[in-house]
Amino acid sequence: MFTPYQIRSIEQYQLDYAQSVEKPEEFWGNIAEHFVWRKKWDPVLNWNFKEPNIEWFPGAKLNITENCLDRHLPALGDQPALVFEPNDPKDDHRVLTYKELHFKVMQFANVLKNNGIKKGDRVCLYMGMVPELAIAVLACARIGAVHSVIFGGFSAQSIADRIQDAQACAVITQDGALRGNKIIPLKSVVDDALMACPTVQRVIVATHARVPVSMLKGRDCWWEDEIKKVETQGNPFCPAEEMDAEDLLFILYTSGSTGKPKGVVHTCGGYMVWANYTFVNVFQYQRGWTHFCTADIGWITGHTYILYGPLSAGATSLMFEGIPTWPDAGRFWDIVEKHHVELFYTAPTAIRSLMAFGDAPLTGKKLNSLKVLGTVGEPINQEAWHWYDDRIGANQCPIVDTWWQTETGGILISNLAGVTPSKPTFATYPLPGVQPVLVDENGVELEGNNVSGNLCIKFPWPGILRTTYGDHERCRQTYFSTYDNLYFTGDGCLRDEEGRYRITGRVDDVLNVSGHRIGTAEVENAINRHAGVVESAVVGYPHPIKGQGIYAYVIFNGMHEDEELTRQDIHQTVARIIGSIAKPDKIQFVEGLPKTRSGKIMRRILRKIAEGELENLGDTSTLLDPSVVADIQQGRLV
Ligand code: PRX
């Protein structure tokens, strides 16, 4: 069974696309009719990219959880909403039907209320991939609190920065998270973070890994105890707070060109419509299918395609706690077989790392439940695409290459599974409502096909970010000021002879390491905090598994005799300031950095050296001291 607004043929795609461009308000107004609103909108859209000010469905009232839970109860109440596959395959999996999830969300929403949390408050979540995370996210949405999920790999310092920026009043966490054979002591990391966060009044701690934690009197409480209190209060019901379509739903921090992550803001109405519309159309979801998105809910992919997209569509969404390579590299495929997964959505970096194990982990695995495969997060290379197609999809499953960003809320450019054709390494065509343009550095639009330039979007779609939390000017500058009246994505892109889009990677100082977005300035700031570091410069380089690796050039004072020890010290510093995900893959100690006379580091040269291109470094005549280049070339780490 399909959803009424599902595009089922190329012709329909073309018609819908044309209508979405010619009459966007009519088009999205019609789609929005398929959701539950307490009050309808008027008009459908107000917008300008100058300020920017973007409002979708202004005046409308809704609660996203009524769309993700309550409305499914009559027909789908007993269908699994969430399937939780634990880290250890020896442990039992858990299933929460729509009825059960609805119940648990209301219960925890009452816990939040009991703890003084109310509409508009910001709540940070620092958890592993456990059902309680999904429950907590939805419970926030239920009462209108703004959730900000922080990926479990970030350090105490990163958590503190985010909590302070969001002025959060509460944190929800768990004792420890299980990842492969490791236990991550989440609560203890939160404790370190909170030393610098006076706004936090309450910490709710779920028990999971059963590692010892310190509980501060008056501030910390156990999830389970709070649930018991709600049970004794006797009323399991928690009405959904009525939200304006443009009220904040969540903040999600992401990296940009500067050293400071920014809080991307999404609102209730437009985001909901976009998450749902893209989910059902791109993946061609059919009722009853199980969707396994391997992302973490700490990233936008998890928000949109583990939670809000699938749940608003009444799908069964699978949450996996562990890692793809533990206990062995067949773990994903065991899960697909065990739960009869139809939709499988992962990142190229995961595909490449599993591909490196060869065919053995696939032997005997029954993958014939699979109907659609997807990739997201970074450009996929030919080899990985074909391996995915041959070995996982048995050449029977369309692969959707979905391009989008934290800021876009959901997928913007992708083929539609089995409906519009795929082309390896191409995201292909824009979804209805998405009007991409390519521009040169001067902002001149490159018309026609067979061109490449910077990717911009010239009209708002319902899921576009509304602001960066607490700093609207930063939002304007980052996305809407580079080119007049255009949203600038930060990505380079080419359009082929048939108008299909291929994303070629970031054109700013943002790296994409294993599908994680990391700003070079952020990593430099972290490295520079080490007492011995005089200066550093960070660039990306092609990495066979991670897509991009982090290459750091560091001027260091007072090196250990053993260079390796100094490297480890720097790693430790980066892990403390940002988190292990930002540790440089290579650290080259240098005497000087190539700088122009005005003191600007010429990263272009450093990038080329890191990439292994030792000749054709381009014009070096403007360098203050060209001799540093030869030294750096000599010391290059292979
Ligand atoms: O460079 C693009 C790359 O990931 C960036 C967005 O990162 P983030 O906000 O963390 O969101 C990742 C998940 C949506 C983009 O600017 N990117 C994402 N998807 C693709 C991609 N690059 C190429 N192909 C894709 N399918």
C-alpha cells in the first residue's frame, strides 16, 4: 500500500516537480492536508532569503507526535514502531508497537513535566542508540520542549559548549553506552560538562550499561524512579502540547567554517512535512516495511530517517545500538536477515569499511528481504556503489544516493527508488520543491547542462533551517549572504548532459570524515590548546575508508624525543576538546607554515601536499618564505 502523495512514475515525478515550481503554495498546501493539524495555515508560505525569514504553514497548530503516534493507533496500534537491536547479538531485541511507544512517550513526557520542564525549554540529550533516546526525543516534542541531541562521541567540553549555547535547563543521559566491546561512560562525561553549565537544573539518567555513576543530590535522578512516580500518580495520559507550525522543534549542532559549531534550528510544521514526504517518496516506502537506517540519532540522518520520517509514515523503524564490525563484520547483514529489513540506509564510509572485509562476512546471509538501498553523508565512489549493488542488493534493489544536509532537514536531491533511474555516484534529480542552481564564484548562474559550480537553492522547501540558535545574523551570513537571494550549500556540484546532479564535496573549510562534518578551524583550535603547540593548520586528504582523513601540520615547541608520544598528546587534547572523531589521522611536525605576506596560511598548498601532489603547487610567489614549502614536502607523511 502506498501513501496518496507518493510519486509512482517518472511522468508523475515530472508533473509534480513542475507543479511544485509553478505553484509551490498550492502543491505543499495539498500535501499538508494529509497530516493532522489542530488548526490550518494561512497562507502556506511567507519568505525572503534576505533576512532570512521563512515561515511554512504560518498560523497552523499541530503537534508532531500526534502525527507520528496518535494518528496511527486505530490502524497500526499493534504494529512495531521501533525495533531495537542491542549491541550484543546474544541479548534479546525489543519491539515497541505504536501503542507501546505512544504510551511510553506520554509517560516520559509526564516525567519531564514533573521535573519542571515546559514548552520552549531546551533539553539536551546525550545518549547511546537505545529506545529511551527515541522516547525522550518524542517526549520533548510532546510537551513542546526543544530537543538538542548531542552525539555520544563528543567530549565533555563539546557538550558544555552546546548546553551553554542552547541555555538548556535539563540533560537526559544514561549511565553508559555499549559500543562493540567498549562501554562509554556517558553520565560521567556529562558530569564533567556540567561543571561549566549553571543553567542545568535537572539530569535524568537511564540505566543501561550498569556502570557506576555519581548522582548529585538535588540535580540528578534516575529515569526508572521518575517513571515509577508517574505510575503512582495514576494518569498515564499526556496531552500533546499545541504548537505553532513555526515553533522550534529541535536544535542540532553542526560544524561550519569557523571554530564554533552552530545550532541549526528546525521548526514543527515544515520539518514534519518534509521528513515524511521525502521518506515515503525517496525510499518508496510501502506499508509494513521495516526500515533500517544505520545512522546515530545524534546526527540529522537519525532525526529524520530513524524517527520523524518513518514514524510519521507509520513504518517500522529499526534502531541498532552497536557497530558494524562487532562481533564481526557481518553484523549489519545478520540484522537485515533477522528482522526481514526491506529498506537499508547507510553511509559510503560504512560500505567501504565492510567491503574491505571481502565476501566472507556475507557468506550464508539471507538478504533477499531487501527492496531498497540508500546512501547518505558523502560522495559515494564507483567501486563502493557497485559492491553495494552486487553484493548487498544482488542487483535487485534500486540504490538511492541521497544528498542533503543538517540544514536542509531532509533529502533534497536523490533518485526515487525504482521510479526514477539511478546513475552511480550521482544524486541525480531534485525532489519536488527543490530548485537547485549552480553558480560560479561571482554568483553568476551557470545555465544549461554539462557545467559545474557551487550548489545553491533558490526557493525554500518546507524543511529548510530557519535560523542558527541565538544568532540569526550568523545564519544569514553563512547561508544567505554569499550569493544574493540564494541558499548556499557549501558544496561543489556538477550537472551532466541530462541535467543530473553529482555532488563533488565541500568547497569550504568543512571536512567530511566518515560521514561526520568537522570544521578544520575547530580541529585547529583544539590542537592549539595543547601547551606545546605554537600553531597548526588542518586540511583534508582522500582516505580510502573514511572518505576524507584529517591531516594536521603542527609547529611544536619542546618536543618529546619520541615524536609519536607528542602525537598521542595532541590526540588526547583533541579528544578532550572535541571528541575522538576529530583526532587527526596524520600529524606532521613542521618548522613553519606557508603564509602570505599578510599572514594568511595558504591552505591550498598544504592540501596539495597532503593529497600527495608534490609538483604543480601553483603560484608560491606571494609566500613570505617559500623555503618552508620544500621542508614540508620533504617531511610529508605517507
Ligand atoms: O558535503 C555534503 C555531504 O554531507 C554534507 C552535509 O553533512 P551533514 O550536515 O552532516 O549531513 C549529513 C547527512 C545528511 C553535505 O554538505 N553529503 C551528504 N549527502 C551526500 C553528500 N555528499 C555527496 N553525496 C551525498 N549523497
